[in-house]
Amino acid sequence: MSRIYLSESQNRRISAHLESAYPHEGAGFLLGHFVDGYIAATDVVIDDVIPSENSSAEDERHHRFVMTPQAWMRLEDEADRRGLRLVGCFHSHPDAPAIPSAFDREHALPNFLYMIVSVNAGRAGELRSWEISRDNQVEHICAVVSDDEWRKIMKWQTVN
Amino acid sequence: MAKIRIPTPLRAFTGGAADIDVAGATVGAALSSLVEQHPELRDHLFEKDELRSFVNVFIGDEDIRFLQGLDTEIAAGESLRIIPSIAGGRG
């Protein structure tokens, strides 16, 4: 992955969900596809953002999120039906920076995008996108584009 | 012969294949058959010889941890599914 394209509308949906979860962590899934011919062959366009329930224990939700295996199955099946990929997830770091924590690294999947949003005093702030492993993290550029620009990008040839 | 469905992020280690045919009469044997065919998967599924804590294996709607774990018997034609636990947080 090199560049992630997110529309302004999707960005607002992510922010609204994570702000509503505050002071707990909020989370959700990202459905998307790889784009051939736009900037780089490995660019990713986000087609849909799907807010999910944080299933961690009530007294852990201020610093943890967990999504159930059932939520994963539902979303992966939906992605397959729609010809998309389950490319990643998003979650908030309430009153903390949008960088992977040791806990994030410990639980990271390979080839999966982790979008992290810092939510400070209830307001969504910085959004950063990462590929994470136990001993490494690579940041990818997240381009938030207008809805019109996003629709243009969607017309480029896709590769799954 | 049973079938294992691979989660999207791990399909990079199966040449993009979503479903892999595996041999074996138990979940453990089926997973061994899977990593024999695709050795790069091993480190993502196992910690030594145990399933990593955030790797779940389902048969239908049943998590094998609530059955007999890796010793759970499987029938020919059974479909297994590997599901990662998605977790994280600010620490």
C-alpha cells in the first residue's frame, strides 16, 4: 500500500462514530479495492466504512477495542459479495496520539490497514494510516479527497 | 478432504487463494496440512505448537475452542474458517 484514498463523507462518518464512542474507543471496518493506474499500482481506495461495536469489557473500553469473529465473518462475506476486500479497520485513541501502541502492534495482522484517529476531549482530530507488525510499523499517506474526486478515482481500473 | 477458508490479509501467503483443500481427520491435522502447503502461514497461525491467541478457527458457527480445540474431529467435506481477532487500543 502506498496511498489510501478516503472521501470526505467517509471521513465524516468515521469521525462521527468515534466521537459518539468517546470516552471509549470506537472501531469499524474498511472495505476497499486496489487501484491500477492511479499514482501507484498498490494504491487503495476505500469504498465503504462500516462502524462496528466495541466488544471489549466495559471497564476496558477506554483503552481497548475488540471486534468479534462474527463481525469479521459478516464483513468478509459482504466484501466478497460486493467484489471488494476487507482492507483494514479504523479505531480511536481517546486523548492519545494516532500512532500504534504496543498493544496495537502485539495484535496486528499483516497486509491489513490500521487507521487510527486521535479523539481529544470528544473531538476527532488527526487520522493516520499504518501497516503494523510486532516489531515494525509503516505509515501510509491517507488522502482525504472530495466526494467528486473520490468518484473520479473510482472509475480507474480496479485490480482485486 | 476438508476445506479451510483463509482470511483476506493472509491470502497473500496462499497465492491469493481464499479456500484451500486440506487432508486430516482433526482440526490440528488440517491446519498442519495447510501450513505444509503454505509454510509462510505458520508464524501467523502458531506460537510454537499452539494456535496464537488471536487466531480463531470456526466450523460453521462453532469456535473450536468451545469444542475439542485442535483435537476436534472433522468430516470429509467439512468447511473450516480461520478468523482473526481484531483488537487494539491506545495501550
